[in-house]
Amino acid sequence: QVQLVESGGGLVQAGGSLRLSCAASGIDFRISAMGWYRQAPGNQRELVAQAYSSGTTTTADSVKGRFTISRDNAKNTVYLQMNSLKPEDTDIYYCAAAYGVLSRDNYWGQGTQVTVSS
């Protein structure tokens, strides 16, 4: 059974930083695509960043230069370092995993709330 457990969310002032962590189990982490999505109530889930086993990473234009995704294959953990946070970054952030490419059929974590105050 695949489990993705997120941590690191919380309340931060605008301009601050947070680091999200996602510990994966039940999946071959070395060959998995890992990613972070975010979603506000009533909105579609948005892909924020993804990291492939090849080392390739991508980030959404809305967070480029502020957010960095990384993965530690020895710890089966993926991270999202979020700097220069803005109120519009307030969302529930979800960790995702997949064999191959990320899609709607990902394995999902339970989500962690990130709130940025102005």
C-alpha cells in the first residue's frame, strides 16, 4: 500500500519561508516521479513542482525562482522549499507520486495547509 505523508505546513508571514516534506512508503521511490500540487477550495489542483528519478525537475511559472523541489532517494522523501512566500501561495499542498509521469491517477498524500498572511 502506497503511503505519502506530508509535513511542514503552517502559518507564515509574507516574505517568509517554509519547507514541506513528503515521506513515501510502499512505492519504489527510486523510479517514481514525485511532485507537489496545490489546491484552494473551488479551484482545480495545480502542479507546483515535479522531480523525476532522472534528476529532471520542473516548477510552475507562478513559483519559479521562489520554490525548489528536491528528493532524497536514500530517505524516500521529497521536499519543497518555499521562499519569498506570498498571500496567494495560501493553499492546501499535496504530495503526489507515480510510476512514469504525474497525472490525475497519482498516488496522493492527505495534504498540508500553507497559510501566508499579509
